[in-house]
Amino acid sequence: MELGLRLGTAPAGRPSWAAPVTEGGRGSGLLLTMRLGVGRHDDEVGEVREEEEDMEVREPPPPPSPPLQLNLLTLAPPELPPPSRPQFPWATENRNFDGLMRGFDVNWTPPLEAADEGTSSSSSPNSTVSSFRIEFSAQRGWGESAGGAAAAAAAEMTSSKLEDDEENGLARKKLRLSKEQSAFLEESFKQHNTLNPNQKLALAKQLNLRPRQVEVWFQNRRARTKLKHTEVQCEYLKRCCQTLTEENHRLHKEVADLKALKTCHPFSMHFPAATTLSMCTSCERVASNPAISAADRQTNSTAALFSRSRVLSSVSHIAAAAPRQPSPPTDRLELM
DNA sequence: TTTACTAGACCTCTTACTTCA
DNA sequence: ACTGAAGTAAGAGGTCTAGTA
């Protein structure tokens, strides 16, 4: 097993999980990358990047869900799905967004229950975004229904209220995105974790959010992903470090035993002590099994042990770099 | 071709608000 | 009802890159 550790800073301006670590990187972000390969010596950045992608935090594959008709690459409205296919209501609504807005009377006042529904559904009277709630059942089958217009109007009203509040200098309350909006953004994020301006505008339009809100959501989402990724990597490193530390202890003990043995019987050992060690080819554990065959001894001898000692030596650096994992001094094993 | 400037995108850190146990 | 922790939307300030004069 080859074990290496890269510590570097993620260059800004591009996603760190896809970015090569360069010397010129700046920022305070800590990028931990662990490479685990068997019998490979690939130091090229490109290959490292492949390893990073393998280490990427991947959520379990989501259960089959109705395909979202996200069309973020162009501003063209997505195609209408078959009626039986469940869709997010605003997606359905926004497929007809242009049509709705074309026929939308800006002077139209939504019914009271439509306007009040949001505030009653949210604990925060100022939560303008979460106040924008749409009933799925009511949305299904809408074409140019008044309900769709009402929802759009309600969203429009809350949006304009927000802008009014900002313009009036009132304290801006933190907005809470609805579950549906978050779910839709999440689906978008799975497709593209960054947005170009057109995609941002399209998404904002679809969700009745401001482009800035979409932008911020994606920024925060990327930050959460990176944080999660780092946490997973740290846990992985901890486990590896613990395993290797234990093995290091065991090997140190074996070396001590062998030295003691040599001291007691200096003339009975005509070959290096390490040659009495054997490495199990399946589990790669070094063992001084007296019953092991001579052929195995020859195959798994000093070189293998030295190789492992180098690994352990490098692991000591990891242990030093890895936080909060007490590790004993791991000097290079000295054989003879 | 090089240099300075600018706008936009993104990152990290932080704050403030919401939700929940 | 109160409280603290966790989650998260949003602001601030910084860097980098591409475009342009």
C-alpha cells in the first residue's frame, strides 16, 4: 500500500475539489488529499486528481425520481412533461412562466388566503420567500390557471415587498427557502455545481428568486460540499493513521525481539534478521513465522520489510500532520 | 507584446436569523 | 416559555481570471 499526503491550499476562483494543488494557490483553505494505491508510483498531478475525484464525497445514488426538466444550458423553456409525471410545482408553473407573465395583470391583487397562507405557514412573518408556498395538488393540471397566476403574483408581491423593505432601509430579515425551492436547487446542483450567468438567471426565474439568491445558494452549497468532503477525508486519515500506528508498534516490537534474539545467539544467525521475517502475500502482514517455507522467506524478505518501513516512516509525517491523533515516535525501522 | 485597469466569479469567514430538541 | 446548538441565507472582503484600452 502506498500512502501519501498532500497538504496544500486550494486556489481560489475554481472549485477546490476539482482543482490541482499548485504552489501559487492561496487562501486559507486546507486541502487534504490522501492517495491510496497498491504498487503504484504515480506522482503526476493529473493522476492525483483522479484520486481526488475518487475520494469525492458522493451521496448514495438517489432513488429514481421523476426527471426534472431543468434546462439550465439555455434559456429555452423546458419541455412539458407528460401529465402523469410529477413535477415540482414551480417548474410546471415556470414552464409557462413567460406565458403567465405575458398575460399577468400587474394590478391584479391575489386573494387574501393566497397572501395570508404564506405567513401562516411560516413561523416568521418576515420570511418572504418561505411565505411563497404552493400546493402541489392545486398546481397539478394547471395551465394558465388563476392559481398559477396567484402563486406567481404572491411570489412577486413578496419579492417586491423585500425590495421595498431594502429600499426603505428596513432591516433585512433572513429569508428561508422553501423545501421545494431547496430541492430544486439541489437537483440543479447535482447537474452543475457552478452556474453561468444564463443558468443563474434561468434558475432564478424558475424559482422566483433573485439571481443573487441563487448565486449565494450555490456558493454556500459548494462550501458545504467541501466541508463535508474534508470531514470525510479527515475521518479516513484518522482511521488509516490508527491502523498504521498499530502496525508500526507491532513491527517495532518485532525488531526489538529480533535484536534481543541476535544478542542472545550472535553466532546462530548467519543471515540478516529481516530474512527471518515473512510477509503474508494476502494480508501483507509481516510475521516471523518459523513454520513459513523457505521460498516464502525468499520472496518476502528484507526488501519488503524495508518497503513497509518506508511506508511507516511516511505515515509518521501524516500522523504529525493529521490533527488530534496521538502517535508515538515512528523512527525508521532499523534492521541490523 | 506588455501593462494597467476593471468586471465578474468564486472563496473563506462571519453574522444573523430560523428551527428544533 | 426559554435556551442553546445546528443549519443556513446573506454580507464582507479577498484573490484570480479574462477582457480591454
